Amino acid sequence: MERKLKAERREETGKGAARKIRASGRVPGVVYGHGDPVKVAVDARELFHLLHTDAGTNVMVDMQVDTDRYLAMPREIQRDHLKGRFIHVDFLRIARDEKIAVEVPINLTGESRGVKEGGVIEHHLWTLHLESFPQDVPSLIEADISGLGINESLKVSDLTVPGTVTVLSPLDEVIVAVVPPQVLVTAEEEAAEAAEAAEAAEAEAAEGEGETAEKTESEE
């Protein structure tokens, strides 16, 4: 579903003009794609609400710029996290009959049996790179980890995705892995090192006994 957003066309450019726009409670931005880029300014509060729907940054926007209307999606969003405000936003003009590439969040579901056995989850991939028509972009992709045991992993190829999308992420990329707890790994490493040291000591002792025996025989 599209969200409506009004924007004003802006003519002034540069840091000074951008500061004035932000001081008035608006955010400078650009609408690009399908023609010449259009410089705009949008209300900061409306932009905040727009980006906090279930669709996240993949929300379809019915944007009105003066007398023109565009179907668009937010793309690069710059924020000042210290001051809690938007710095700049880019919108991509889209068409319902043209596929676009998007990043969709991966949502982990279930409880790994490996974790129940004492393992630890290592999370490697947080979003999935997809290609889809704008209206078919999923809000998230679920990844069920309940079947993962210790020393097992879930890869992109293991995911179930809608038939309307194409996965662009490498299929062999690991999303999550269940590994033994560090304490257990350390204990096993120490045991292995101790065993190697014992074998080395036994070999050295045996070698010493052999040298002693050879020396005794030569003296006789």
C-alpha cells in the first residue's frame, strides 16, 4: 500500500540553504530516476512516520511535488543520530511494471536445539538482497533456526522466499551458525595441547633411553 507524502520543489542549493530547510522542520532531498532529478524538501515529522511502517525503507510513496505526482521509494537516508534528526533523503522514482533491487530484513524464528544444548548463536547476515516488482516487495523474510544443532548453520539457499522475488544474495552465504560455547572450546583446546605435550615428553624420554642404551653397549 502506498503512503502519501507532499513535497515542495526547492531551487536553492548548498550547505547554507540546507541548514535553513532543516531549521524550518523540513528535510532536503532529491527525487531521481526516470528523468531529470528533482530537488525537494519534505516535512521531517511526515518523513519519520513514513519510514516507521512495517515496510521500513521499502515503503511505496505516492509523492506530490507541487502539481506533479511520482511513485517512489526512499533510498539513501542520512541522519544525525546525536541530534536525532534527518539530514538528507533520496527518493527513487519507480514503476509498477519495472523490477527494483531492495534490501529486506531477515527475521529469525524458532529456538535452535543447539542453543538448548549449550551452543551460541553467531549472526552473520541481517538483510537479504532481492529483486522484485515494487508492489511485491516483502516486509521481511523469515528464517527458521529451530532445526540447527551445534556446529550447524543456515544459509541463504535454505530460506523460503515468495515466488514473486529473485534472490540476489550469494546462495552459499551463511545467515546464522550455532557454535560451541567458548568455555567448552577453550577446555578442549587445553586438553589437546596437554595431550600433545605428553606425547612429546614421552617421545623425548624414549629417545633419551635409546641414547643411554647405545652408549652402554659401546662402552662394553
